[in-house]
Amino acid sequence: MATRKTSSKSGGDLPEETRLDAHTDAPSTTAPGDGPADTTDPAERATSVTPDKGAAAQAGHGTVNTVVPLSTPETEERDTSKDRIETYRATRPDGTEVEVTHNLETGESTAKAV
């Protein structure tokens, strides 16, 4: 995985955080202590790809980045027509009777007073 370089506190060229980069024709760069498969962004996901070894070799690189950020698909509306829903009555600890609707597919529950 490559990183986006940021200047370090010591003023050198070392990055302070490891992030994915989309290039596949140069080696990956990581912050000190991070491995080539690390990223400091917990939401960032990676996928392996076929690198451009020829371009990397012509540029004089001995290694090449083979992991790029995984693109996230647009959020689509989920088809809820086949969800299994259960509805039942329950009593809250304060004595209030409620009707509970529980979606078995998503685990989502709602309760309304009866």
C-alpha cells in the first residue's frame, strides 16, 4: 500500500500516517513502524491488483505497490419486500403495554404504546 506523504515532526520525508494510494508502478511508502499492508484509516479497505512491473523496473524500482483502495459502491435501497417481520405485545417495566415490531433480517426493533 502506498501512502500520501506528509512531513514528519522531525522535518524529514517520512509520512506520519499510512494511507492507500492508487498507483501500481512504484513501491508503497509507509510511516515508520507500519507494514506494507497497513493503513491508519479504519474505514479504508484494500484490494490487490496486478501491478505495472515493467514501468516500475524502467523507473529503477525493485518493488511495486500491488494494493489499492477498494471503491465503495453507492448506497442502494435494500429490497425489504421479503423481510420477515414479527409483531407481538409486551409490557414494559413501568407497566406500559407496547406493540413490538421486529425485523428478523436487519435486527431492527420498534415499540409503540398500545
